[in-house]
Amino acid sequence: MEIYTLLREFADSWMLLFLFVFFVGMVLWVLTGRSKSYRDTAEMIFRHDDKPLSDEESDR
């Protein structure tokens, strides 16, 4: 069996299943709320969009 055929069969079956399970897992992880600590980090860029950073907040 050629290596291309072997890799093609692997990609068509097991890798497709793995990627589907990974995608569903990521969607469930986001929807269940376990990603809240990451959301706070991601929103840090937009935290002071309305007003400048105050002096006491800049000391942190």
C-alpha cells in the first residue's frame, strides 16, 4: 500500500472524526461558561475604550 493511500484513508476516517469531536468540544466549552477567565483576558484591550486609564489603575 502506498503512503499516500494510507494517509488519505486515515484523513478520511479517523482525522475527520477527531476534528468533529474537537469542534463539538470547543463549542460546548464556550457555551458552558468554563471559558470566563479567558474572556476577561481577551476583553482587556477594550477595557478603557470610553475614558483614559486613571492613576490608581495604572499603578497595578
